[in-house]
Amino acid sequence: MLAAAGAVVGCLAIALGAQAAGTGADVLKVRLGGDRTETRIVIDLDKAATGRIAADGQDDRRVVMNLPGVSVDSELQGAGLGLVKAWVVDDGPGGARLRVDLAGDAVIKRRFLLPPADGVPNYRYVIDIAARDPAKVRVAEGGARFISAPAKPVKAALPLKKVVVIDAGHGGKDPGTKGAEGNEKDVTLAAARSLKNQLEKTGRYKVVMTRDADVYVDHAVRVQIARRADADLFISLHADSGTDPTLRGASVYTLADRATGRSAKFVSKDDWFMQAGSHGDHGVSTILLDLTQRMTRNRSATFAEVLLNRVSDHQPLLRRSHREAGLAVLLAPDVPAVLLEMGFLTNAADEAALRDPGRRTRLMGSVAEAIDDYFGQPTKLASN
């Protein structure tokens, strides 16, 4: 009886979340038109929906827009046109998410929803992007053309990159665990740099480091760095310690359910799930935040299992290798996050492996492979 009641409550929450965040719309296709002066993105939807800008591209030429309550069957990607270098629509926490890499300095000029009209049977969410300085733009000859997305599977990576935030644990005044040969903060920074290099060589990732020097970064700032970067994944690298010098092995932590309430301090009134209830029942925002956190925790757990599978090729694992805790760096409500304990600095064999550049590189190679596995789901490509 209790299980059935829980299922009803869960279904009700999902239904309320979809109703509040949008109208349960589905993405039908994506079209582009225009030139290097102004480019239009059209998202065809089967129902009305709203969009919320998470990043306007002013700082890093990356536009991110959330579509609360909107679903997409599987990831859509496409090559660019005009001011758009590449784009992707994927399933984010609480709805679909459009991400655009811009080909030049540009601004979002306008965005609006068009209802079915003039023989077009579906809704269209329109985003117009304009060059910041049109006078400097060389406009190519020929008229506008469009790209649609008829679900053609591909294996090759497209230019749009996933954002991975690498967090080298400790640093500066915080040395972390002390091993026989030195401090944890140095091991984690060396590992983070190795992982960054290996990910960037693939051309598939934009890597953001929370620190790239021996400096102290507050835990809350590390979370904020991940959120500001609109990260697809956050991984914090650490080395363990124990009173038993024979204890060795890697483990992975994800956020414990009991700690999700502490994520509230990172929630802003500008977050889409908070704005959804700003003109009515604030209970809607609470429901949407809860759904977002659940999805984030599920994705974190999925990556943790993939990561352990790869890491075990190069490093023994603790008996209970996937653990949950209320660690501060894992508190982002909308960024999948894990903390990897790479081994024990209090164990001679683990410390030797973590300090050896070759073995450390191979271990970080297994982490990079796990990240590839995690993001390796089939995609849909836009064709001309």
C-alpha cells in the first residue's frame, strides 16, 4: 500500500512538473537560416513552450537555453550556419536544453513563440542571433538556407563540445592527506592536468579547471564554477587516507539523498525551476527543484558505475567502492557530480602508483574513457 501511494505521489509530481514548466511539448526538428549578419534558429514543437536563457554567449560564445517541460526523444545535433558554429538539443534536468557554439561575437536579438498558422501545423520557438558589429561582417553570397533534423544516426563527434569541470582536491593552505612522499594537493593537481590534456586531445570536450595552481579554492566556489560553466559533468579528484597502511584501492562518492536539502544555498531566483513558480504557486518550484535533483543524482550514479568499471582496469577498488556522502563539492542541484578517491596515500603501493607519471597517466586515461562511455549514447544529426 505504501509503495503504491509513493508511486502515485511520484507520478503526480512529474505531472505537475511538466504542467508547470511548460506544456509537455516535444521537439520535432530544428532549422537554421540566415547569414553571418543575422541567423535564425527555429525549434519546431508539437505544443506551446517557454524558453529561459541560461547563458547568452557574451563571455565565451556559447548560448544555452533551457526549455522547461519540453522533451526530446534523443539528442539532436547539427553543423552550423551563419553565426552558429554548431548546436545540440539534449535532455537536461527538468526539460530539453539547447546549446549553441557561436562562430563569432553575437548577441541574442529577439526570441518568441509562433503558434500554428499559414499552413504550418506546429508551434515554432524562434531565436534570432545578430552579429555584435554587423559592419565588420562579410556576408556570403546567396540567400538563406535551412537545416532540418530527420534523425540520422552518426558515430563521428560534431564540433559542439561537452563541458567537463575537473576539480583538483585541496590546494594552497589546505594540503589534504600527507603521504610518505608529499601532500595530496600535489597529486590531485598533477592528475587533473593529465586528465585535462587527455580530454582536450579528443576534441570532444571543453574542460574547465577549478584550480590550475597551488591555490586554495573554497568548496562553494568550486560548485559555482561548475554551474556558471553550465557543466555537463563535474569530477573531483582526491587521494584517500586510513589508519591501516595495508588498506588500498579507489572509490567513488556521489551525493547522499539526505544531503540534497543543502543544495538550496546554490539555487538562484533566476534558475528556471524557481522562475516557473514565480507568478503562482511556489510549491511548483519546490516540485521542479526536487525533480531536477533526482535526475542529477541518477545521472551522477550512472557515471559513478561507468567510472568504477574503467578505473578497475588500472587500480584495485575498495570492497564498497560506490559510496554516498554529503560532500560539499557535490551539492550542485543540476550538475551530475562525482568525487573520485584515486587510492590511499597512506598505502605505499597506491602512493607509488599515484606519484608515477606513467601510471598516473594511464589511470587518468581510464577516467577519460569513462567520460567517453558516459557521453557515448546515440545521437541524431541534422542533415542538409
